[in-house]
Amino acid sequence: MKNTLVFIHGLESTAQGAKGQYFSKHFPTMIIEDYTGDLEARMSRLNEILAGKKNLIIVGSSFGGLMAVQYAIENENRIKKLILLAPALNLSEFRPKSGLQLRIPVIIYHGTKDDVVNPQTVKSIAMKYFAHLEHQFVEDDHPLHKTFSRLDWKRLLLTD
């Protein structure tokens, strides 16, 4: 069955931001929508958009990474992989169930010069909750300006 590709932008970004534009150009079937409001409003919109979809490969950037993980907690059986870009897992809104461990593959790219979301804090949180974690520190900032377009997105998104 074909994978469903999804991109979730960060808190102050939109579907038309640099990452959204990149994915629109290179992966035209990818689901790229705008999310506004608090976490609850954004999750409600995400649940509407993804209703009935399976084989999800979700890319979440910053707050979108937090949303991707929250979605995965409730829908793990519908997800093939999460790719998280400087995910904001350190925010108080992230409240996973005690003892939770997601078994799906999770790949994190996080800039060592991130001054918005602490990379070390996120790594320690990620190691606790993701059983199949690939964590990459890269020499970059929070938006991953240098790294994002250099990632092998075809391999990350189109292979199992």
C-alpha cells in the first residue's frame, strides 16, 4: 500500500513557509496544511485531515514535531515513520502517558546551535519515549537552515 506523506509546520510558520514550499515542489502529493490556534485546536484540525488515512510518514518541524508525536501516541498503528526537525518536546503541552514507548521508527534532526528548543533536553526526552530512535545532531540553528535542503528526502520519505 502507498505511503501517505504529511508535513506539519511549526508554531509561527505556515504551509507556505520554506519547508512547506520545498515539500510542495519535490513531493506534490504530500499533505501540507495550515494549523492555527493552541495545541488542542491544531490537533483537532490534524485529526480531521488524517481521518481514515494509513501508512503515514509524518515530518514535523518544531511545534509540528510535538503535534506529530501527540498524533502518533493516539494512532501508532496508522504510522510508518516520524521524521522530527527540532521537535518542541520540551514544552509543557507534551504530556505522554507514563511508561509510553512508541515502537515506530523515529528520526530526529536537531541543530546544536538551536536557541529556541534545547537539543540536549529533547534528546533525553526522545530516548525515553521512542524505542526505535535515530537521533542526529547537526551543526545548525533551530530552523535547520543549512541542513534541511541537504537531507536525502527521497530516501527518508520514499523508502521503508
